[in-house]
Amino acid sequence: MKKTILICGGTGCVSSRSRPLFAALKRELIARGLADKFQLKFTGCHGFCEQGPLVLIEPDDIFYCQVKPQQAPDLAAALQAGRVAEELLYTVPETGQKVKTRHEVPFYQKQQRLVLARCGLIDPENIEDYLASGGYQALAKALTMAPEEVIAEIKASGLRGRGGGGFPTGTKWEITRNAPGTKKYVVCNADEGDPGAFMDRSICEGDPHAVIEGMLIAGYAIGADEGYIYIRAEYPLAVKRLGIALQQAEAKGYLGENILGKGFNFRIKIKQGAGAFVCGEETALIESIQGNRGMPRPRPPFPAVSGLWGKPTNVNNVETFANVPLIINQGAARYAAIGTEKSKGTKVFALTGKVNNTGLVEVPMGITLREIIFDIGGGIRGGKKFKAVQIGGPSGGCLTEEHLDLPIDYDSLLAAGAMMGSGGLVVMDETTCMVELARFFLSFTRMESCGKCTPCREGTTRLLEILQRLVEGKGQEGDLERIESLSRNIIDSSLCGLGQSAPNPVLSTLRYFREEYELHVRRQDCPAGVCKPLVRMRHRAAKLQAQA
């Protein structure tokens, strides 16, 4: 039986030289006469980015990590001899034991890879791999159903938008379908701009056809014949693979005219964004597609009624569309059995920060933060103490040790002062200054503000000035009250989601770490030792005290 060697070709592993590894291993297989016994594939992200480059041998499930190009001869020799290359196996830090298969690696054990099921197992630049794994079967099935039946199935699944707000996907599709007008659009929001987030990028790189298939089904359901994928130009590998996938899908008859002989016409174009964070907001994204400056529109009307060029437009993010073929293939009831009562299915997270196992994880809704950070993530680096986790990016909030057993779902996170967002998880340890963290995130959102509305443009600037004073040891009595008042005004009066959520990291850190803020104001002290002006003040005070 011919075995398959799967080398991770996601951006993370590519940056760790997985391309030279692929080339070196290919040469070795040819030189040893093994090319007809092993199939070599360059895949999407395997998830365990911390340990890249990653190599998986199927069907044996042999998992190798941190494989260097110069180790290709050793790996080829092991493959030729039919043995396991022990030196390339993963070592479990807690036990010191080497494990042979991927399923034995703790990082994967609590994951439920549905959206990411193909990522790392297929060649994303080969449509035949996608078709062999059941690709486009959901589209074929959907085209035998009435559009209203497709929408009903998505509604019954409980799928909510994975881009931030969590609006019910089926309801959004229904509103767009029922909106007056014959010309309608489907837009995929791949403008993933959160610091530390790479969920949508990895899906586009590893399984682009799943996104395209989801868009096709949405187009059929709402009555659209045209779609756009709006993706930031900083994702060159994702742009390349999406472009290849679109060409292949059209050549195979899954895009274009009279798709699968069912009279359904649909085409997709790629629009590359220039990296403006505000274009993650759907109306700003629409303006950018139209060739205008990316600035949000007042709502209502919402895009579902008046969007691209004034026509009804359905906007969902990458992960949302990638869920759609799963739902159509397996049925709404099976999908809805995963997750919690109001948050169905799985969620993909980018796990980064002061955690041992950084990478891409997919978990069922309702899993706890503790399970993600300590069981999947392997705990805090260097044996330090967990302090907080920022969830939802610059628009999200910080959660603390008291929230580690909080189930991750839309409503629980909102009640705790955070939000799901697109799925970034940045873990912090005891060496993190929460005031500086809030200042960092606010400086990002202030810089990314389009400037259209005064509350966001001026409010975030004034708020940042206060935080800047605090980290410089120039805090004043009343600053914390000013922060709270100004933050509420920005949230209540900003035009779009960027301004309405910009103060979230500030308010959540102030809520859970108020004492740390007070130390910055009243004692000009940074307990984490991060704010340099305050550290210098502490050293000067200690020196004067010693001299006295």
C-alpha cells in the first residue's frame, strides 16, 4: 500500500523552512527509488505551529515535529527501512515520553477538527484531493433542494457568524433572500486583522475549496449569481491558493454557468484589501470593494437589504462559510448536537502568547478556557503563573483566573465582559502589565480608526493619552473615572463596530485589575516591572531610601 507523506505548508511552517524540507525529502525519495512507494504532499496547516515544520505519515498516523531540511536523509532512511525515526517524534514535556502518533499528542486530544478536518491532510492546490474527500457533494445536494429548504437547514443547525458578533447565519441569509431586487451578492470577509489571529488565513491556505463551496451554497440559497472574497494582501499564500482553487473549480464545472446542470450560475472574484483593520467591518469592506476608501456606512439599511452597489448582500466570514458544507452534508440535527444550547458547532482559535503550545485549535463550543490553555496549550511558559487571556482581539476583553472554568460560548463571554470575536486567544502571564496591554490594544484601534466619526476619532485619542500618562508615571487622581466615562461615551456613540468595541480591552482590564491601575496612578508603580519610567522611579526611590 502506497503511503502518503504530508508536510505542513501553512504560513507558520513555511516560515520554519518546510519548503526546503519538502524539496530535500523529494530528492531523497527519488535518489533511493522510493518515489513509487510514497506520495509526497505539501498541505495546509496541521495546527501545532509551535513544533513546526510538521510531517505526518499516513495511514500510520506517524507524527514528526521540528523536522529540519538537513534531516531529510534520516527521515528517508527510516521510511526505506520501515521504521520510526525516533529522534523526530514529539516528546511530552510532563512525562518525557516520546509519542508515535498524532492522536497521542496532548495538543490534539481535546480538539474536534471539523472545519479543519482536511487542513493538513490534502493538497490545497489540487481539487482532486478535495473531491476525493467528499468535496462539492454538499453543493450537489443543496442544488436538489429548494433555496428555502437550504436556508431552513442552516437555521436549524444554529450556526452563528464566526466573524465576531455571532448573528444567526440562516436568519441573515433569509433576510437577504427576501429583500426586494433580482441582483444580489455573496461576500466572504477574509479581512482578518486582529493581532495574533490566523484562523481564516489558515482555512484559506489549507482548504480553500470548502470556503468556495460554502459561498456557492449561500449564493444558491439567497438568489445571487456573483460573489467576492475580500482578503488582505498581506496573506499572499492564501490569495494564491484561493486563486488556484477558483480556476480549478471553474474548470470542473463548479463555478460559472449552469453549475452541475442545475441552471445555477455563480462566479467569484478575489478583492485584495490594503490591510485596514476597519475593513473587517462589513460596510467598510463593501465600500472598499466598490473602489472607495474603506469607511463604514450608517446602519440601517443593513447590507442584507442594501449592500454592494446598493443591492442586497450577504456577508459572512471564512469560518462561517467553511461550516456550511458540513451542515448540508451531515444534516442540521447532527451539527446542532455539538456545542451548547445557544452556541452550536465548533470554533477555531489562534492560541498565542505566553503559552507552551501555540497554534491553531478547533474545539467544541462550551469547552472551558482552562482546557484550551492548560490541556491543549500545555500551560504557561517557563512555569510562570497564568494572569489573563485576551479573547476576541482588540475588540475583545481580558478574562482572568476566575474565568478559567467559564464555558466558551457567545453569551457567557459577553456576560464576562469579553466577546468571541473572530477567535484570537492571547495568553498572558504574571510578567504582563495590564495597563500597558490596554494601552497597546487601544493604540492599535486608534491608529486603525478611519476617522469618519468624532467619538471614535477623538475619543480613542483622548483615551490613549490618559493611558499613556499612566504608563509614564504621570497619572492623576480621577483618571480611572475619566477612563470609564469616556469609554462608555465612545461605545454608545461611535458609528461602527470598531469604535463601539475599541474600549473593551480597557474596560475589562480595569474591571478585573483595578488595583494594578490604582498602583500606576497613586504610587507610580508597575508591579509587573514592564513600564520603564515607573521601574526607574522605583529604583530611584529604593536608592534614596538606602542612602537615608
